[in-house]
Amino acid sequence: MKFWKHAIITGGGSGLGLGLALRLLRRGSCVSVLDLRLPEDARSQLDFAASEGGGTWQFQPVDVTGLAELQVAVDRSVSELGEPDLALNSAGIVVNRAFTELSTQDFHRVVDVNLHGSFHFAKAVMPHLQPGSRLALVASLAGLTSNYGYAAYGASKFGVVGLATTLRFEYQPLGIGVSCICPAEVRTPMVEKEKLDGDPVSMELRKVAGSLDVDTACDEILAGLDRGKWQIIPGTRGKLTALANRLFPGIFFRVCSLVLLKVLRRQAAAIEGS
């Protein structure tokens, strides 16, 4: 188990970002939590985790879509808690709509937060990272396989994978590690909200890769970061899905297409019967 002295985490107010911040605080790390807002229940959890492990945390309100604003938040974090040896971008949003129902504004908003936000974060933290430190970008299994209804989300996460890959080529020779985190469905507040109005075909196809609770996903992600892994895919089914897509892309697509057709036929039958 590696000791991270100072971790800067965007999206640290909920979901994976919060789960990772809590684990690091229990180890005694210093953690800078960057997010649009920090709910009171998250503050309480962070305080309790810090009291358990002796860690220290601070909050910097920030929108990752603004580079100048993010740069200020990162610089303040460094000024207060020192240079980071772990910088993790977990901020992200999802819009689950079939292409015909996807607005231009929603597409741009998802790309702005997920892809541009990842670029802004890397741009802000890289000058502070020293040899032995690590940058981690949270992409998604959708950044390797995508899904029905994921024109915006899939495109943005494929971009994050591409960005992380390039940064790995550029910074690994300098002694700075890069990790790309590609989870399948994790039952975070964002995902639970998505299920309320997400495309039903997409919801069915996601069952192929399975679902993880936040604690399991965070434990596996942090273990991967400790080991210095490049690509971190928590969960056995997620790993197998990514492997099948990489080794047998044609077969993988046909299997997903069969699931898709089954759902579409069931929907058509339900409409006819109503």
C-alpha cells in the first residue's frame, strides 16, 4: 500500500472522487477536494475519515470547464498542502440520449466537462508534478466500447483515453506516471440519476459489463494506483468486456447488436399492445 502525501481530486464531492478521498484520508494523506460544491454530508464524511487516519483536507470550489479558474484552485491547493504526488480528475457528467434526441448544447456540454475538463486539469497540475508522482484521469469503459445513446458521453470518454495515452508517452520518460481509469457502471449518484431518464436500450446493453458498488470500485482503483497501473478497470466483468472488445471486436459487436435488437423488439411489442 503506497502512501500518497498530497492528492488533488476533482469531482471529490461525491461518487468515486469522494470515495477515493475518504480512503486516502484514512491513510493519513493530505487531500484537496475540488468540485462545484461540497454537500454537508460529504463534509461530515471527510471530517470523520480525517479523524480516523490523521489526514488533512481542504475544499476548493471550481468548475473544470474553466482553465483559469481551475489553475487558481490547483495553485491554492499546492500553496496550502504542498506539491501533489497524486492528481486525479474524477469530475464528469453524462447525457444518455439516442442521437436523434441529442441536442447540440448537450453534446457540447458533456464534451466540455469530460474531455476539456480533463485537459484543463492536466494543464493545471502537470507543472506541479515531480518524478515519482502520478496523474490519473477517470474515463470509462464507454471510452473503450461506447454504448447506444452515448454519442456525447462515449465521444468524450474516448477522448479522455486518447488524452491519457498521449500524456503517458510524453511524461513517463520524465518519471511521472499516468493512469487511465475505465470503470463500467458504478452505482454513484450520477449513474442513479441517469437511470431515471436514460435510454432503455442503453440501460439494457450496460448489463453486459455488470455493475459495481462505489466501495468495491474505489478499493480496486486505489489498489491499481498504488501499483502504478496504466489502465485500471475495476470489476471482473468490466475487465472481460474490455478484453472481449479488444480481442474479438466483430463478435463483441454482434453480441451487443443481438441484445439491442431484442430490446427494440420488446419495446415495439409493448407499443403495439398498448
